[in-house]
Amino acid sequence: MSTSTTDALGAPVPVLSLSPVVLTVPGRPVDLQVRVSAPATGTSLPVILLSHGHGPSNNLSSLNGYAPLANFWAAHGFVVVQPTHLTSSTLTHLVADAPGAPDFWRSRAEDMAHILDRLDIIENAVPQLAGRIDHSKVALAGHSLGGFTAALLLGAGLTDPDTGNVVRLVEPRIKAGVLLAAPGRGGDVLNGPMAERWPIIGAVDFSTMTAPALVVAGDKDDSRHFTDIGPDWHADPYTLAPGPKTLLTLFDAEHGLGGIAGYDAAETTDENPARVAALARLTAAYLHTRLHPGAPAWQTTCEALTTGPGAVGHVESK
């Protein structure tokens, strides 16, 4: 890594992490539990809400996952808040028959609104964090099913399979987002064996997703269980949404994008610590520049990591 990429985000600082912070939500079948990771120093800290995916392992799809990203972001000046959504395997035995199962698409998005509603409570629950958050600078990131959740919060519409009505769950307090290996469009292309079990995946309309977002897709992420059109499906949230959007296509990356869901996770099919480190840096730089307009972090980091013979991926914007 060059000096310029280090300078763009500053040196890492120690991270404080507290979990669970428990929020009681009326009507939710179990309490909403979150992990908060924050830098030990600094003030006016921006927030990243991190929505987990729905992978095969038990604990990574919960507040205990995604440490490679959460730790890096927190070490570089963000407060990262990770909920355990009702889709988590850790909760299946408790919520299997609850309304909204198994995809809990509405609940997943509502979790983020509940967090923002009570950000002051969360801030005061974490030792040494009170008074250090900038509540006006909120971003969102989500992986896989979490990317689906992020799309809804950033403005995508959704046709409710039960009613046929278009639902909008846009959250205006979120200023920018990162969609990591998110699902793409529905219709005829949603023809894999999982399409009937998860019809909600194809119910999203990206044309109204107007918030600024970085869409990250692996060029080897071929989700045949949903579609046979190949890795380009995961670029749909970029291709089909209006600007401002940026697409980062990671070379040789599969659905785990190198292993973002957890350190040394056996389920990662494309383990590549260097790719994960580059992705963590690029996403942090993107959100830093989006939340601090004019900051050079994104341009500097892109030049260092996506140009030249050692490029980890390709970037385009609209």
C-alpha cells in the first residue's frame, strides 16, 4: 500500500467495541441487539449502519460478523452499528413462525430506522462515546441480503408479493450507501431454484434509488441459484438506478468479496486478505468523501488501488 492511501484516511486508531446494546422494539418478536464499534479517539464521528447477509454459518449473519470491515472502518473514524436482523440463523428457533418470516424484508429495513431513532441512547450506552457522534452524517452498508436492505433504505421501491402494492422504505437520514454483492433485478432473469423460495428478491425497483451509493460487484460472483445471467446481475443496482452512483468491480472476487463476512471463515470461497483490505479502504474512502464533500480520500484511494498493474478492480461512475 502506498503512502498516499495511508494518508488519505489517516493512521488507524484503537477501536472500542460493545455488544450487545439492547433496544426493545414494540411488536418485534425479540429485542433488537446491536454491536457498536468506535474509534477510541476523535469527535464529530460519522456513523455507518452495517446490514449483514444471510449466509450458511450461524454467527456471521449477526452482530458478530463482518469484523474485517467493521474494525477497519472504526479504526479510521467511523462509528459502526451492526444489528442482528430477524433473518439471522442465531434467531431462527425463536422467530421461524413470526410474521414476515423467512425473509423479514420490512423488519430488516425498519431495524435501521429504529437505530437512528435511538442513536442518542446507543451513544450513551457505550463507554467513552457520548457526545462524539455527528448525528447528521449517517451512511449505510450491506452485504448480499444486506445489500437488498440497503437498496430499500436508499430509495428503491418494492412490490409487496402479498398485496401487490409498491412499498417505499426510504430513510432520508441516510446520506450515502455501499451495496456489497447485492442482488439484482427480477423478472425473467430471476430463474434459478431460489427464485421461487425468495420471490421478494426480484420485487425491487432500482429506478427510484436516488441516494448516492457505491455498488461493489465481484466479476466472478455468479449466483446461479438466483439467475443464469452471470456476475453482471450484481451490478444492476448501479446500472438500473439513477446517479449519483459508482460501480466498483472487483477482479476475481466471488460472493464473499475475499472474505468480508469474517476473519478466516471457512465459507469464504475466494479468501484473499489483500482484496478485503483494499475493499475496506475503498469503502471507507468513498463514505468519507460522501460525508465530507470535497475531501480527497476517494480520488486518492481509487488512484492507488484501481489503476496500474496492481489494480484490485475497476471503477466507473455516473
